[in-house]
Amino acid sequence: MASPYIPFNRPLFLEQSLEHVRTAYRNMHVSGDGMFSRRCEAFFAERLGATCVLLTTSCTDALEMCALLLDLQPGDEVLMPAFTFVSTANAFVLRGARPVFVDIRPDTLNLDERRLEEAITTRTKAIVVVHYGGVGCEMGPIMAIASRHGLAVVEDNAHGLFGAYRRRPLGSFGALAALSFHETKNLSCGEGGALVINDPRLVLRAEILREKGTDRSRFFRGEIDRYTWIDVGSSFLLSDILAAILWAQIEQADCIQQRRRDIWERYHAGLGEWVKACGFSVQSVPVHCESSYHLFAILTATPAQQIELIAHFKAREINAVFHYQPLHLTPQGQRFGGSVGQCPVAESVAARIVRLPFHFNLTENEVDCVIAAAMECHPL
């Protein structure tokens, strides 16, 4: 008999979410900036030590706000890793900026800080880092490079909430950071995100951009007697219904994080010897980093083994998956000058990475089934 299907992700549902949604309706405030939105924003600001946090409809929207706040102009260049989701690039391309793709490290799979300075030109305006899998980039050297060249730093922290670099929270280094609450993330509300503002000079304009280019937020605080259109902007506010769902998960954040850590450690312990024996590897977590435990991935020795391993899992009703295609090799990336061999580590990693099922609802038995299935493919 076939084993029960093990999906890559199962959205986390908490019963308390429904009660919070009912409360939002009883309060007669289900649009943005309601009671639950304020609670969520205050929580993240406190955990990250941020000047301000604003909920958005997605991490993509938060990144688009970053591009607006940096006043990027056509022809400006933004450095970013080649191995990331398309939103990291799209947010800045929409402002006319050119993404410059930098290779990643083979150990942490993060932006290789040693390759940054060679990519900087007179047109460079910002560095966007991505804390892949919730493992922090080398923020010490990166911030030093940015300071030396007068560049802004933006953290795409879609994976890294609750992770840390040298005991400092990921998302607290750059002038701006973006969070994701997509259903695959550690905390989720289906679709959602947040803009983290660490530079107090950007707060007022961020509020304006988020409210369709108006000073409506100041009006609601009683600071002005009417609001008006004063800047560009869009509607980036998250509904308080979704914020209510997110708040239920925030209330269980420590429990959620502990469960994800337990799953990660069970994979790591159960597969460690097998990974070495096969000549495979896993993402490195430096001793000075605390992972957010967002994912667990295996790097096979060859691209053929990636295809073989994914097919092997599929035959056993286990949904293991690959990840990003290097952006510089995509049709859009090639329009910005991307070519084969430009970022060899990213190209190699993309062709070898296999992500295992990883979510809060994954049972110990399911983790053990995944481990056992892996060992069947390449027995010790």
C-alpha cells in the first residue's frame, strides 16, 4: 500500500484565528490599520528594535516601497544575489533601476560579500541582501562596504524572521527591510508582508506612500484637519482580517519556532551521515548565526542526482522540490546582461538543490518517512 502523501507545505490554521476575525468584524474595522494591524506592527517593531513597522499586502509590496523610498531613478543600479525570488528584482526594476546580480557563497547560499565591491559602479545606489533559508548574510562586512561607498542596504528578510546575525535580529541592519507572511513562511496569514523601517527619516514618507500618496495617516492621528494627495503611492495596506489571522500566529510564535527548530534538527541528525556518505551537503549555519529554521535543503553532488532524488521522493508520495532559477539566466535577467557563467555558484546550487517537506504540521513520523525515503535512494 502506498504511504500517505506528504506535501511540501501545509498552511498553519489556528482556531483562535476565527475568534480574532470575529472580533475585527465586531469592531466594525476590517480594512487596514485596525486593532490587529497595530498589535502586529508593535510586536515586530519590538522584536526587531525597529523605528517603525508597517503591514503590507505582501513582501513584494514592501520591497516596492523600499524602491520608492530610496528614490531610485532609471539607470540606477542595485546589487542583489542571483539566487533569489523574482520579487527581489522586480521591485527595483519597476522604478527603472537595473539589477546587478552577484554570486552567492557555496556554504550559506547567501550573497557573497567578497564579490560586492567588484560589482559597484558610479551608478550603484543600493545593496539588497537576502537571508536565504533564514541564515544571515555576513552583515558586518556588507554594512562596512555599504558605508564605505555611501550605499543604502535593504534586507529581503522573507525567510529570516526570528533569525539573527551575531545576536542581532535579521531585518535590523539595513535602513529598510521586508518581511513575508505568505502561507509557506514561519508566520503566515495566507498573503501578507511588512515594511521594516530602521531609519527614522523614512517613516513619514513611508506612511504617505502606503496610503496612496496621501497624508491620511496623519489625519487619523489628529495631526491635520484634512488629508490630501502629496506624493506618489499605492494601496499597500493589509486588511485587518488578515492581520487578525497573523496575530493568532504571533501569539503562538515561540511554539511555532520551537517546532520548526525540532523538525530542522531531526532532519539534520537523521540525514547527516547519509549526506556525507553520498558526497552531498546541506546549507551551512555559521556559529555566529541563529537560523530562523525556514527550510531544510540538500545539495546533491550533480544535477542528475537532483532530478533523480526529486523523482524518487515523488514515487513515494513525498513532495520534495527544487528552488529558484538564477535570475541572471532567466529571459528577463538576460535583458539586463545576464549570461551563463556570470554567477557560477548560483548556477550550480540551483541545479542541485532539493528542499524537503518543512512546515509546522509535519509530524515526527512524516519526517522519519522522508529520511527513510532519502536513504533508499542512495543507501549507506
